[in-house]
Amino acid sequence: MVEKKLSKQPYIHENCQMFNTELGEYTEVGAHNYFENVKLGDYSYTGQFCILQNVEVGKFSNIAAMVRIGPTAHPMERPTLHHITYRRKMYGVDKKDDEKFLAWRTEQKTYIGHDTWIGHGAIIMPGVKVGNGAVVGSGAIVTKNVDPYSIVIGIPAKHLRYRFDDQTIKRLEEIRWWDWSYETIKNRIEDLSSNIETFLDKYGGSR
């Protein structure tokens, strides 16, 4: 196994395609990824064979292999679903594409919160917001917003449980450790590795 070390410069594996994409510091993009209209926050990473379209990902997000976020829609109200009606130049049926429809698709943004875990093979639909600290189970298809620090599983994805009680969630959201500087995180890495009660006792958040 090749040892790697991440830095402020994003680490991009082989055979990736990226269009209109912004990568934060200490980010990693897995092999064979496709990004279109994507913002990947600091310290976030993707596994192999992920497709992200029209997505904003927060910091410290853990995205496993073969995840699809923001799959683009076909025009179901038209006589045909086929993209010949909006990718017109590709088929030579018009000199212009259907820019109005393409712009509408781009506007259907998906938001993935900070410190999230998106399991292997999950699909998160356009326009969905996944809250901070949430977990999306492997193979889940997420069609609705996901609460912060909740765990969702299944097809369609349904709430399983919350990771912590309401008060703990509130305090974590107030601390916002994901906004700490690199040096602060480095100095506090043992605290971030401790149990939740010890961490909250040290760094507060209102009770």
C-alpha cells in the first residue's frame, strides 16, 4: 500500500473528471470520480467511482466508494424522456441546447453537512440537505432531508436513530469544531479522539 500524506493541495487520484469544481484544503478525490458543479469542503474525501453533480459538501465529510450525489433528472413531463430534447447539438437537431432546462437541473443543489458519513453505494437525490454529523447507510436512497446527527438507512431512506441525545447535538452544533484551524485541530487531536462527554466538558456548548 502506497503511503500518502495530505496537504493544503488537494490529492486527486487517477482517471478523475472535474468541471466547475472547487476543492478545499486536505481534500482527497478517489480514483475514477466525476465531479460537475461541486464544492468539496476542507478535509472531506471521496472513495472510488463516485459521481457528484450540483453538490456542496461541508468539511470533514466521509464519502465512501460508488456514491452518487445529485443525479440529474430527465424531463418527465415531455413526450420523451430522452436527452435529444435538451442535448440538441450533440444529435445535430438544433444549433442550441435547451439551456433553460439545463440551468434548472444545475439549480437543484444538494447539500452535505460537516462531519458526515455517506456509506458505500448510497444515492442522494437532488435538492436534499444532509445535516451535520449525519450518517447515510450503505445502499440507501435518500429522497428527503436528513436531520443533523441522525442515521438513515434503506430504500427509500428512513430514520433509524440519532447518534446522540438532543442536548449533546445542540452542544456539538454550538462548538462547531470543524471550523477550528489546522493548528488547533492538531493540538486538540487527542480530545477529538476522546469520548463525547469528555470532549463536551472541555469545550462547552450550553447545557
